[in-house]
Amino acid sequence: MQLLLLISDANILIDVEEGDLVVPMFSLGYQFAVPDILYVEELQQRHAHLLEVGLQIMSLSAQALSQAQALSQRYRRPSRNDLFALALAQNKQCPLLTGDAALRQAGEAEQVVVKGTIWLIEQMVREKRITITVARAALQKMRSTGRRLPWEKAEGVLTALEANRHVDPDVDSR
């Protein structure tokens, strides 16, 4: 069975690292990849260990590079590396993971499915990779290190998961 491929920007991977959620994220049934240039310029120096847990590096085809160039003419705010991630997601016809508002807007405008850190945390809880207690602690770590997320939305998602009993309360009481 082919695992769903998700193309990520650096922002998401740093959020997950700050929240100590790398292992649970990579235990989900997805493939996580970044464009090669984004990896070299933004992740290689301080986050190379992500390759050991499953992060894939993908080269952009000539077509994807042309797409990135065209995207840079339409969208001024996302960084060049973020637009490489968007072009790769378009080229691979898969979702884009981003925490960057400008990249999210560009992705949605390009009709790419866009997911973020809160969605990833929700998947980890639903798949019982982490408990809601661990999710809240991870969000607090992210917040304390200056990560920027819609905190009220994150808490709302966790509260809804609790209310809908998607999580066994006994498992979460540890």
C-alpha cells in the first residue's frame, strides 16, 4: 500500500521538533518530504537528524522549477523555498504542510490541499500516537519557544476530540 505523501515547509518540521513530536509524527501512516533546496538552506545544519526518522528529500523536476518561477510572479509574500514546496506539492499532486499564512493562502489559491501543525497533532491523537495531555504539553512547548499558531483553534480541536470521545480517557489520564 502506498503511503500518502505530504510535502512540508520547514516551519511545520520546526513546530513538531519544538513540541517533541518528531517520533509520533513519523509513526503516522504518511511519507513526509521537503524540496532538496529547502532542506539544504533551512534544515540541514540544525535538523539533519530528521532524515534518520524518515524525512525524504525530493529534487524538483524542470517542470516543478518552472512552476515555482511562475508562482513567484503571482505570490510575493511566500519565500522562494516555500514556493518550491508548493510547486513540489503541485507536481506530486499531494497535500502541502505549512504553518506560514502567506504560503497557505497561495496553496489554497492554487487548489492544493493545505494542512498545518494543528491538523498533524489531531492526526497523532486520533491515531493514538499521543494523548491529549501530551498534545497540550507539546503545544505549550511550542508556545514557550515562540512558535506562532492559532492557539485558540488548537485548544478547540483538542476539546472537540475530548468531547467526541475519540480518545480513551483511561489512556489519557497517565
